[in-house]
Amino acid sequence: MALEHRARFQAIPGIGRKTAQRVVLELKEKLAAGLSESVPTEAGASSPLLVARDALVGLGYTIVEAEKALSAVDRELPVEERIKQALKAA
């Protein structure tokens, strides 16, 4: 299953095998941490939104850039898809 997720990120222009592996690993860690502890939310933001934002920040985006990129993405999508769509739009 992890290979399938890595392949999704590798399909994004500019994302190679190593970066895709790192993103998948970091997302797994953040999701596991999010499930084990309560994540505070701001102005209706959900935990998946924060995870997606943090993943983009980990890839070099500023918080403002990450939030702007995610604002154009459907909030109903899974975290991986939100990140993929945000990266495509950037």
C-alpha cells in the first residue's frame, strides 16, 4: 500500500522517488500522531487540513503559501489527494 501512495506523489512533476518516500513517511507519522492526540483546530479547520499544510511546509512552502495552495483544494479529499492537488496548482 505504501508503494501505491509513493507512486501517487512520484506522478507529480518535480517529485522523485526519494522525496515521495519522505513525504509518505512524514504523513504516516503525522497521521499516527494526530490519531493519538487531540489537534487544536482554528476557525473550522480540520486535522487533515493541518496535516496537509504541515506536509507542504516540510516540502519547502511557507505556511502562507501552503494555506493559499490548499485553499483552492476540495476539503473533502483525503490528505494525500489534497497535497497532490496543491502541488499541481503551485
